Amino acid sequence: MAEECPVPGEVDHWVIDYCLWINESDDLSQPGVQECYKAEKKQASGMSSCKAKQHFKRKICEVHAYYDDSFNIKSCLADVEFQGPTVSNGGYKKPAIKNYSN
């Protein structure tokens, strides 16, 4: 029996969340997000699923630490509940567009 991975979710979802965060976007169709996704997905293909999820969780924690000096990467990595919206939603959810027309 395979050992359970401590990082939940799907690799694709971690890659998407990472690319959205580094591009400061919530739009998967944005060109920078698409370029990031293709490059990072290629990198992830050489890793086991668990190693890839751990890798992208670390990268997301590092992004947070870059912008917030008080953010603790070790605590972030140990927090089983820390995950991006794509991971927690079980997939990418396009942001709703509010209709402000009369």
C-alpha cells in the first residue's frame, strides 16, 4: 500500500494556485498564468504526485514569505489546512462577474 501524502489535492490544482499567486491574478486565462502553468506543469511531470504537491506548497509558502517578513515558512508547510482556492475547491472556479447594468 502506498504511503499517504501529507499534502492534499491534485498536482494540477497546486500548480494553478501557484501560478495565480505569482501572477497576482484570479484569471486562469491570463497569458502570464498560462505560461507559468505550462512551464511548471512540465517541471512537475518529473516528480511523484506527492513530491510535486510538496514542491508547489513550498513555493506558495515562499511567495507569502517574500511579501510578509513575519510569515513563517516552516509553519506554513506544517499547516495541513494551508492550501489555495483551487485545491480547496477541488478545481478552478472562474470568478463570478457581477452585472451592474440596470
